[in-house]
Amino acid sequence: MHFPVKLFPFLILMTYAVIALAVPLTLITSPSESLVYVDNVLVGQSGNEGLLKIDVQPGSKIEIKDIGYFPTTFVNSTTHPSTVMITLKPISYLSIASLPNGSKALIDGEEVLLPATVVVAAGKHFLKIFKRGYVPQEGIVVAKAFGVLKRKFILQKAGKINVRTSPNHAYLEIDGNFVGMTPISTNLSSGIHLLTVEATSFSKLSTSLSVSENSTPLSLYFKLKKLARITIDSSPEGAIITMASTTFTAPATLTVETGVYTYSASQIYSYSTTGKLDITGDGKYVVMLKPKIGLVVFTSNPMGAAVNLNGKFVGQTQTSLQIPYGTYSVKMVGTGGRIWFGKFLLNQGIKTVYADMINSGMVLIDANPLKGTMVHIGQVWTSVPATLNAVVGIYKVEVFNSNYPRLSRYIQIKSGQVSKYFFSLEPMAKFFVITKPLNAEIFLDKKPIGRSPLFDISVTAGDHVLSVLWNDGNIERHIMFEKNKVYTLDFTDPNNVKVMFMSFPDPLKLIVDGKDEGYTPLSLSLSRKKHLYETYDVMGTKIATGEFDTTYFSSKTYFFLNGR
């Protein structure tokens, strides 16, 4: 076979590379004169002093054997010269039998069918004898060099259990392992076992079970408690309740077993209480507390105004009531249709509510859209629709919504009257601006809004003027933005790019898009797009071809060509 001349350096290099992967390894074996295998290939025998030097690659399997000794295998993990001492253990024999027939043994993790005689290394070994339906036996045996160790095991029948549940078809786990669905019968080895029974929509039940050898069959019955998904509320609302070892603020949703529970409850405006709840199934349960009672006095200017408390007529000013602690809404209507409304908190002592319908008035503020809209008037922030009392006068109102531009208006509050105001926020659109080249200055309706690229810009629906300004050019567009739409706007500088072509070390002849443009250094005015070029030296030899894209070039730029 003939190889091309050019391949010889490569073959030599690969040969050295393979040799370089192997590293020197010195083996010292006991006993001496042991056979050494590398990746199942015999590579040598240790000498009278047990010494053998070999070259071996990392990751190779090395096995040492000798007559009358148990072989040893290891994987070479060294990447540098090293020495490994190997001591082989004399062989021994384990002869194992068992009753009943068909038992199996695990010898240091290796499974064999009994009866069996196996070759092992002298020393300690872990045994486990087992068969389904019998109690396994395990332990450690010591095998002597060149000897035969005989062992016979008699397995005892495991304890049998029968498990029934209410409801049927519950999951049964024993010692953390799934066994099956109830009703079920199974055998357990002697000892203590953890049984867990679980069913959907029922509580989990766990218990310990002690099984002895040759125990009579056990019948076990588990009645699981049904789980209920409940909501616990309070009257008055907001009580802090402790029940089923859990503390929560009402209303709260819990999952508990059905049954009778003792609870304790407290609420800031009520007396603490205790009681029992009979949880029979899913549903809502209410804890009742006795509210604390306070005195409130209603008065007005002028007197004789009708008083409505939480929407219910309760009398005329001046009047007083004993009512539970809490927060209330009150509305007073006086002569001539004068009106006043407000809120008050009754939590202790005597509360006086005074309505001045001569020097104050009421304002109702609404807006479109309702969702997410806030109004700011004086020192008050509130969502719409808003109903407010204020001293007679003129106020500035600001309306906010994150999806709309801010709106500012002035309103007038008149003495004892209800003034209604409605504000409609203008719909919005959003747009993105990409320019070629980037970093162009962007103007919206003649006002600068930033440099490209711009993302997620909000604008009111309607006709707007968008201007894009580069160093050497500009574009202006009228755009009709529609509400709730998103626009992606892409602009390219209409002016050509002035490109200065340079080369080193020699002048080059340049052809762009098939047109002979002359020799470098050379200045050309090119449109913004992809261009093809060819370069030739002064002797007319083609040097290179290529492509360049002027789309994102600045208005004046340099392009360097390789002259070699």
C-alpha cells in the first residue's frame, strides 16, 4: 500500500500521540510471578520479587491472577508514572444450602440459587438468605484460606397479615414501600414494621406492627376519617381563630378531618370567645362573637338633617345611638337638599359625627376606564368611582392610569350640594422604533423622545408626526395610531454611505457590484445594502472576493482590504 507523501508527517504525529497517551506503571504483586492482563490481554508476569513494569493508558482495566488466589481487578486512573502494590487473597469455598428449596443467597451483593458452592476470597463476607413468604436471614461469615466453609440455613415462614379498610381500595405502604390496595393479605418478616394507609379525600393513618416468627395470621382493620374542605368565617369578620392546632384570620379555607373541634376566637371590636364546631363535611362555618357596644352622636349645621347609617335611616340630628364597634358610612340630608356624607370608626367611648352642610359640599368623581384608575384631590388618593366631602372651593383633580396619559382638571365644590364630574382618559397605542444605522434621534410631534432603538413607547391614539434624525439625513412620517395596537417602525437613512477603502501594503484594484471603481485608497458613495467586491493586485491577479453590508454603517466610514 502506498501513502501520499503529505500523509507521512500526519501518521508519525498520530503514532507519537498514541504512545504519549500511555504512562509507565510499576506493579508489585504478592505473591510474585502473578499474571497481569490489560483489557483482557495478557501483557506479562511479575518477577521473583513481584515486580513488573508496563506502559498502560488511563482508563484501561488491569487484572492480576495467580493459581490458588482470588483475582483482583482495577481501572488505571493515573496520568503520570506511578507504582501500585497488589496483594492477592487466597481462595476459599462457601458451600451454602437452605430449607425450603428454591431459596436464594446474596453473597456480597451477588445473587445465587441455593444449594451452591462458590469460590470467594479468604476473609469476611456478607450473606443474606431469602425466599418469598419466609423471614430472610443475614449475617457475616469468615472464609479461611484454601478451606471449605459449609453453612445450612432454615428459613422460617413469615407472619401473615390481612388488612381491611373503610373505605376499601386504600393505599397500603409497609416500611415506606407500596404493597397494594386494600383489602389485601401479605407476609412480613419478623420484627417491627411501619404500616401506612391512605385514601383520596381521607386522612392518612400510620401504625407500628411487631411480627414474630411463626406468628398466627393477623387481621387488621383501619377506619379512615373523611377530610373536609371548609371555609371558616366570623361575625364580626376578621376574627383571629385558633382551631385544630392552627391559628388564622377569618375568613380562611382549611382541610381537616370531620369531627368536633374546640376553637378560641378574638376580634378587636368584640369580646373573645370559645366554643365547638361540628365539622360534618365540606362547606362554610361561622364563628359568632359578641360585639362591643359604643355610643355615637350625630349633629349637623343646620340641625334637623336626616341621618342614614350604612344605608339605613336612623333618625334626625341631633340624635344618638348605641351600636357595635366598627367602621360605618353615614349620610346626612338637610333642608334645601343640602347633603353631607362621611365614614367614621367607633372603637371606644363616645363618638361625635358632625356634618357642616353650610361650608362644605360633596363631589362624585367617575372616569373611563374604571379599572386601574386613581384620582388625586387635595391630600386624598382614591380609586374611582369616588365620593368625597370637602370644604367649599376650587380644587385641582389629577387622574392616573398606567395605560393612559395623565389628565388634570379643576372642579368646584359648592355649599351643601353634590357636584358630579366624569373624566374620560384617551386610549393609547404602543410602538417600537428600529433604525439603520442605530442611534438616530427620534422626535414625536417635534419633541425628542430618545435615540434608537426605542422600545414600548406609549402614545395617545390619533395622528402623530414621527421624525428620525441621523448625522447626514432625516425622515418624517405622519402615522395614524389606533388604540390598543402595537406598532414596529423601521427606518433606514435615505442618504448614501461614504466609504473610504484602504489597503496595505500595496494599492489594490477594487470592483464593487461588478463595476470597476479604481485603485485604493478610494472613496465611494454607496447605497445602504449588501455589496459584493473583488480585489486585484497591480499585476491583475485576483486576491480576494467578499461581501459587506452598509446598512448599519455610519455616514462616513473606512473599509480595510488585505493587500497580501
